[in-house]
Amino acid sequence: MKSKGSLVVISGPSGSGKGTVVKKLREIMPDVALSVSATTRAPREGEIDGREYYFITRDDFEDMVAQGEILEFTSYCGNYYGTPKKEAERITGEGRDLILEIEVDGASQIKRLMPDAITIMLIPPSLSELESRLRGRGTETEQVITNRLARARDEIKLAESYDYVVVNENDGIEKCAENIRDIIRAERNKSARMTYITDTFLDN
Ligand code: ADP
Ligand code: 5GP
């Protein structure tokens, strides 16, 4: 018998490097899956429906919530973001670990619902570096950048409520992904996750 996969929550301020690091993590850890969220925000250039997000209307999002099809959701800088439940259950049911790249409110909902979820906060080396990454990405308007930077301070204040904090140093994407890989590997061997093996051993 195989145990269920774990949820691995990765949060961090916008621009901290979550998308970049998670992409690298999946290259070095291909057995880990990535949840595709639903959102009401408009796609950025190059984003594809069903790959980065399911881009849906507010009405459709609210319907999904009402039907119980969303595991957690939040309103972030004026748009809804949420994790589709069915897909998360299917993947973890197959024994695969699933990354949820979500903000702090969603992360605390997940930890409340599923205390054994692994929560990791990714932080930049400084707020000024965060600002330059966000500007350097060039995907947001000035107003959106200001909103996101204001929110970053509140998000980083919550770092201690996470199981792990990982710093995404400048030009340290690979090292950062390896750090997260090591956390996931160690968590897989936690005694509480190994009971399906120890129980089988004792039954025979
Ligand atoms: P998030 O998903 O957290 O909003 P991104 O992955 O989009 O952040 O990264 C924001 C910007 O910072 C991107 O332009 C990315 O190339 C850059 N970036 C990410 N990690 C690093 C790093 N370790 N050093 C320098 N630049 C980085
Ligand atoms: P972005 O607009 O930059 O893609 O995402 C904005 C924020 O929403 C990021 O912090 C991202 O992690 C978060 N986010 C993305 N999907 C979800 C989700 O399904 N649930 C929650 N709670 N946050 C999400």
C-alpha cells in the first residue's frame, strides 16, 4: 500500500521568486506535481489557460465556491484565487506530493484543514531586492506594484507561522530549489508519514 501524497504549500511575497523556483524544483524533482489554481485576474502575456491558471469569471468562481469545488480561496489585490479540490485529491490520492503556490491566507486555511501539510515561506534577501525583482519582471502596472509591495511586509511578518522559511538569494535559484527538495525529502521520512510501512511490518 502507498501512502497519500503530501500538500507542499509555498508562499512568499509577489516577486520573491516562487514561480521561478518552483519551475526549477520540478526539473530536479519531477515526481512532484504542481496545482493549477483558478483565478479571476487577467492572463499576463504568455500565460496559457489551464497551464499557469484556469482564468475564469467572478460568477464562475463564486459558483465553484458555492458547489464546494474549491479547497481554499482568497481575494488578493482585487481578484479571487483558489485551489480546485478535485485535482488536488486525485493527485495526492495517487501518492504524489502536490505543490500549492498560494498566498498567506490560503496557506493558513490549508494548515487548519490539513495540519500535516508542509508549509514553506520563500522570502527575498531584502525588501529593496523584492522591489527590483518585481519591477524587473515588468508584468505589472505601477499601481499594482505599489499594492503588492505594501502587502509584502504583512506577508513576511507571518513567516514564523510556517514550518520552514527559505531565502531566495540573488542568483541562487538552483540552491533555493535544492533546499526545498531537501525539505520535501526529509518530510517524506517523518515517522508519522511512515506508519503504513511500520504497520504492515508488524502485521506480518
Ligand atoms: P513570484 O512568482 O514570487 O511572483 P517570480 O518567479 O515571477 O516571482 O520572480 C520575480 C522576478 O524575479 C522574475 O523576473 C525572476 O526572473 C526574478 N528572480 C527570481 N528569483 C531570482 C533570484 N534568485 N535572483 C535574481 N532574480 C530572481
Ligand atoms: P499572481 O497574480 O502573481 O499570479 O499571484 C498573486 C498571489 O496569489 C501569489 O501570492 C500567489 O501565490 C497567490 N495564489 C495563486 N493561486 C492561489 C490560490 O489558489 N489560492 C491562494 N490563496 N493564493 C493563490
